[in-house]
Amino acid sequence: MAGLGFACLVLALVVCAYGIGASLYGVRSGRVEFSESGRRSVYALAGILTVAMVVLEIAFLGNDFAFNTVADTSSRTTPALYRAAAVWSSQEGSLLLWAWLMSLWSSLALFLTRKRMRDVAAYATAILLGFGGFFVGLMVFYANPFATTHPVPPEGVGLDPLLRFPTMMIHPPMLYSGYTLCTIPFAFGMGALLARRVDADWIKAIRRFAFAAWLFLGIGILLGALWSYSELGWGGYWGWDAVENASLMPWLTGTAFLHSLMIQEKRGMLKVWNVSLVLATGTLAIMGTFLVRSGVLNSIHAFGGHTLGVPFVCLIALMIAGSIYLVVSRRDMLRSQHRLDSLISRESIFLANNLVLVGLCFVIFWGTYFPLISEAFTGQEASVGPPWFDRYTVPLALILVLLSGIGPVIAWRRATLANARRNFLIPLGAALGMLLVLEIGGVTQKPLASAMFCCAAFVFGSIGQEFFRGTRARRAMAGERAPLALLALVRRNRRRYGGYIVHIGIAVLFVGVAASSSFQHASQLGLSPGQSTRVGAYEIRYVRPTATVTPKYDAAHTGSTLNLGAVLDVTKHGRHVATLNPSEGFYASEEASQGTVGSLIGGQPVSHVALDVGLTRNVWTAIEPDIEAPALKRIVTDGNSTLPPEEAVVAIAYLARAYLQHPPQAQFNFLVSPLVMWIWIGGLIVFGGALIALWPAPSTVRRRVAARSRARAVRGLARA
Amino acid sequence: MNPARKRTVRLVVALSAAVVLATALIYTSFSAASPALTPSQLVREAQPGRSYELTGTVAKGSVHREGAVLRFAVEDRVGGTAIPLSYTGVVPDPFREGREVIVNVEKQGGRYIGENNSLITKCPSKYKTAPPSENQNS
């Protein structure tokens, strides 16, 4: 099996090399059959890598510990669901996932453009196969996912317990889909420059893919935040960690591109800017992939102990140099057809939005790579913390949300005073109304959060007004009832109204971020059963301890050996709110030095957070039981010296009982975060809006079908 | 003012604003950054009242909990100098003896205090505990 997998990789490398040659020769010599063949090698690559992926999945699901990757990241005790996801938890497996997803998305993109822009597509094919070849080459020469050892280990190390969380199944594929989709606009942008066809055609062809890249990256980022919030024991969703930042940067430049491409489509402006944004997005996506693998920056996420840094740095340098060379050498073709007419117009608002987004990206870039920059300039590695990021990103985010309310309603070319009065009265009223509500409610002590609430109200006002006006116009024209008119309105202008819904979702998301970060109550303390504490308006009482023992080979749930937790009673003003049961899971380790009993619980402990979820606030609780308490430790050491491995689990049961009878003081971490649910709700709204905008418009489908049937009729007539 | 000139003026204004902002950003990043030091460097260089990012491994047998305060020592990767710390706040799940950690510390008097909630644990070989030599290219 391993041989088959590795053979697939070698074959894939050959296919990449052939495809690059064929498409370049085809486009250079004008022989279409060669560029066609180049395109087909992308399909072939997708097929071959699918086989490789299936081989690896089978190895993981079948516990084939001859594979190094299986032995290192999976085990019999790892539940089947997580064994399937463990494929991409290793360096090697995640490279394969990357290459596989890239080949699939590239195949789709090249299939959809097979009848258009043959020259641009041929160059794009070569570039995409270049990426494919790079990643497959890494696997063949540096990190082979199909490497095997003899003798075959009897048992694997197991998937890191921290990763045994449902979103682990979808977070990496989503994020990698986002990253790989970013390379498609990059390839077509390069292709357009190489073929000297920089009109709006290539932008139309990749618009959907840029949007899909943006969407998948966004989903990946949000799922990562959700994992951090509900699995890591600190209760935050964003920590300005290097790897988080790496995924946010291409998302920001992608957002900028999605807006500025509209200006190119409508007004033929900003061509240099657009093509630069596309190239930057692709490069940042590769840098994001690189950051996780190189270990150059300190991050909790980084893969360590590997030296893929040099090839990646070469690739990135090549991408940057190629981009700069092509944009500079083709600058004459990238002249704008129009000039900016007025500073008060939709174009300039879009431009401002672009500048803010790129500014944000620059801030994050600087902060993320600061350890390297500082070492280069001062010889001393130093890093900036979250407060530094917040200082710049919070005001920029405020401006961004405000602009997302102005953009949709301001006129193209030149806005007049009358236009402004007509469009901004209601949104401004909404913002002022919000300020008034905050003032009366007495929650203005956090000026930045208040400003965000007002900006969000402005967005709701302006977008609500757009929906209302559009619906009213349709009702007047078609005489439809209001809900029907609203539906028809959205259906006829999917991109526009889908975009508006995305804006609403972003505003909702930021309301959640502002409220939960500014008005959070946190408490960390040790409690014994019967004791209680106050967190915000809530009273939390430690009622009694809990303990459950799972036999080692029962692969239920996440596969922990021992779970120690607490029953917490949450009340507000004497009224019962919720009963929560946070716990900590202790997992088996493979270190024999910990003894027969010790090794059963000696792996990494993982918090199982307990949440009371609500629309207005979440009560978040985590426990850190004191397993090192002297009485418990004695059970482990006694068991180690007396019990053989097969009976060691008896000591664990004994330990659990001792914990229940004489619970030592446990450390608790409590958070009451207002409106935090709205971050996820906002994310869902964004997702819905993006789907509406991405869905093929029924009119074009119908038009295509109609055109085809007309053609058939004409052919029929001709034959008759 | 003719349109071409107006555009040039706008461009100059926009560019200088960008330069000013970028300078502010760069300046604050250098002044707000905490230097990343190993324990032996920290012992030599630490000045009281300044924040440092300490990286190293958790010394064996040094972890003790006293109520809300976690006491542990961070030593150089190669062993040697160990700095005892008292830390309050969230302890990440992967924290254990022998693991690599990053924590912001401040010297107060002769003692080192870990900043609240600043502890980060790094898994030197991500998601696997096997020695790294084994998965090279074999």
C-alpha cells in the first residue's frame, strides 16, 4: 500500500513536469492540442492525488502502523472519526491535503474556463502545476507521507487530544481550500500579464474563485476561533498568534480585491492595484502555509523539527520577484481608462476601504514578522503582543465597518448633497439612536465598543434602507406582496444583495467581538466543594466533584482514560440559570518511565469546557483538577510499584473514588462574555450572504439553456 | 488648480500620510516589543520593571501549585541556568515539565513574576511525542 502511495506521488511529479512543458509549449507555439493536454494533466494530477489520499485514509482507518504518519498521529484508542481527521494532523499528511485540494480546485477552475481565454488559461495551468509540483516535490524529497518502518510498532502514539474536537474534521480542509483557492486568481493574474491580456475578462473568469477563496478562508478562520473558544482552556477566540494572523492576511487582501474588482468592471480603473492585490493574496496564502511549517516564528500551532523553510523561501521569493517584474514590465497596458471624478463617490469609498484593508494587512504583517525584522535590525529577537495589535487594528476595524455602511448607498462617480441627504439620513439616525440607547443604558464607559455599536447601527440603517427601497420599487412595479418582492429582489441581483447581507453579517460579528471583549467578566480561583464565587451578575457554586473512568481500549468519545470534573450550579439573583459540568480529560501516554499506572494518565490533559450558551451572554467554565494532590499521587506511585500493566486500570478506578471522597481544591476559570454568540451568528449570516452571491444567477442559467435550445432549433431547421 | 496638479497634490498628501502612519507603526513596534530572551540571557540583562519574553523549557521537578499561584522554573534548552517564576492565570493544557514555554516576565526585586495569562506552551514536535529523527525522509 505504501508503495502504491509513493508511486502515486512520483507519477504526480512527472505529470506536473509534463503538464508545465505541454501548456507552455502549446501557448508559445500556438498549438492548441498541447495546451489542451496541459489542462488535462491537471485533471490527471487530481485523479492521482485522490488515489494517494485514499491510500493514506485507508492506512489511518485500518491502523496500519507500518506507516510512520499513522504511528505518529493515530492509535487504536483514537476514535474512528478522529482517525480519519488525523490524516492531516501531521506535516506530511497536511502537505498531501494541500496538494490534493489544489489539484481539485484547479481542475474545476480550468474546466469552467476551458472555452475561454486559451492563452491566459494555458499560462495559468503551468503556474498551478508549478504549485502542484512544488508540494508533491516536497513530499517526494523531504516529507513522505508514505514512509514506513520495520518492525511495525504494535501501537501508535495517538492523535493529540487537543485535536479531538469535531471542527478538526472540517477546519483544516476549509482553511486549505481557502489557501489553495487563493492560488487560482494568482495563476490567472500571472497568466493575464504573461499573455498581455489585462482586460476585465480574466477578472470575470476568476471572480467566483476569488470569492470562494475568501469564503473558505473565512470559514476556516471562524472554525479555528470556535475551536480556540471551546476547546483550549483559555476562553478566547483570537490571540494574534502568528498562524492565525497568517490566515487573516490573505483574507484581508482578498476582501480588498473583491471590492476593487467592481471598480475595474464598472469603470476600467485600478488595474495595477487589482492585479497587485491578486498576486499579493496568492503570495500571502503561500506564506501562510509556509509559516506553519518552517518553525521560524514562535507559535502554538507551528509544526516543529522540520526544515522545509529553504524550499518555501525560494518559492516565495520567486513569486514576489515574478509578480513585481510582470507588473512593472506590463505597466503600460495597465493604464486606467478613467480618472477618479470626485473624492465623494463610491469609487473613492471603495478605494478607502481598500487602503484600510491593506493597512490592516500591513499592520498584521509587521507584527507577525516582527521577531524576524527586529532580529535583522537590532540583532535581538523581540515580539509585540496583543495590545500592540489592538492599538492599530481596533480603529481600522471601526473605519472599515463604517465604510461598509457608506459604500452601498453612495453614488458612483460623484455624490451630490441631495443624494447624500437622501441616503444618509436614516443610517445616521440609526447611529445616533444607538448612541442615545447606550447613553440611557449607561454603557458608554468603553468608548471604542460604543463607537463600534454606533457604526454597526449605521450599517444596519443603510443596508436596511437599501432592502426597503428595492422592495418598495418592486412592489410598485410588479405589484407583488412585500415578502415576495423581497425574494425576487434578492434573486434578481444576487451578487449585490448577497454582498449586502455579508456586510450585515460582518457588522453583527464585530458587535459580538466588541461586546465580548470590552464587557467580559473573568475570574480564576481555587474552590472546594460547597464554595461559591461571583462572576459579573452570576453566582457560581462548586456543588460536587465528578470522576469517570474509561477503560483504555474503549474508544468512546475522545478516548481519555480518566475524567475529573465538577458540577457547578449557576444562579443569577438567586434564580437557577444552569448546571454545568466542566472536566479535564487525562490521556494515556507512551512513556514507560511514568510507570504502569502513571502512563495511563500521563499524556497531555485536555480541558472539556462547559458553556451555558445564550443570545445575550455565555457563561464559560473550565476546571483544572489537582491530580498531583499528595493523596492521589500516592495511589499512582503505589500502583506503579505493585500493579502489572493489565491491572493498572484498577488503580485509576481507585484514584477516581479517592478524588470523589476527598476532593482537593480545584482551579476554576470562569468567564461571562456578553453577546459572544453573535460572533458565530454573524459568521453564519456572512456565509448565507456569500452563498447567495456565489450561486449562479437563474437568469444566466436560463439564458444559457435558452441559447442552447435555440441553437438546436436552428440546426434542426438547417437540416430540414 | 488644473486637474493634473490637483491629482499630484492628492497623491503627495496621501503618500505622506501613509509614510507618517507607517513610521508611527514601526516606531511603536520597536518601543512596545518585549525582547525574547533565554534564561541565561535574562539573568545577565534583566532590568527591573521591564517586560521580557522568556523562552525555555520547564525544569524537571520545579512545578508546584500554591493556590492560584503556579511556581515553576524555566531553564535553557541545553539545561543550566534555571529561573524560578511565580505565575498566575490560565495554564495551557500542554504545559508540563520538559515542554518548551514562552512567558512574559518582569523582574521585581530579586524575583521574577510571570505576567497574568501570558503563558504559551509550544509543542516542539507538533502533535507527536516521538523523537523527531525518526520521521525524516525514511
